[in-house]
Amino acid sequence: MDENFRREIILDNYNDPMNRGLIEDDSYLKTRTNSESCIDDLNFMMKIEDGKVKDIRFDGEACAISTSATSIMIRSLIGKKIDEVRKILLNYQNMINDKEYDKELLGELNVYDNIQPNRKNCALIPSVAVDKMLEELK
């Protein structure tokens, strides 16, 4: 992917992230995740209905990588069935950790396919949060 295009996607999602802002609704799963190596400290909430992700919201303080990754992750997961979400998360985490993954499955999340090693934790924040919330379903 062209570096300028990659940078543009990341900055667009940082400056105008999808679903930033929490709401008062007890039907949402909730979690908080942060990074020991960065300013990232985000609260997440996710609504699941009929086995699908209906909504994901977030708020807090985060760097450009965490905020943009969260925005793109939200867009990628809303409307998906839980098994599809788990598959996307696994492939995303594999990509970030330089393991084998299905590039076709990740769509715009592929902008993080060559993330700097010191920014990997930032890029993983949204997938860790969604994983935590999905664990509550078990």
C-alpha cells in the first residue's frame, strides 16, 4: 500500500473517528483497556443483538494509531456475526504480530500491516478490548 495513502487513512480516522463517545445503556458490554507504553486509555462498549455486533463505541485518550485503529475496527465489525468478528480479530492480531493472516478478510485494517514494532501495542488496543467483551459472552 502506498505510504501516503496509508498515512491519509490513519489521519482521517484519527481526526474524525467513528462512534467516539459513550452512551448510557446497560445492554452494552463494557471494558477499559490501556497501554503501558503510550497515553492510550480507552473505554469501550459493544452491543450484541441476535448474534451480531450492532454497535461499538469508545472514548478516552489515545494516540493516532490507537484512535484510528479503533475507528477502522469499529467500521469493520459492526453488522458481523460473532464468529466472523472472532475470525477478523484473530487475523488482525496475527498481522500485527507478523504471523500468517488472511489479508482479504481485513479490508482497510491492512493499513497496519507494516506497523513499527514500538507501535504494535497501540494498534492492538481495539482488538484486545473487543476480545475482552466477547469473553463476557461465554
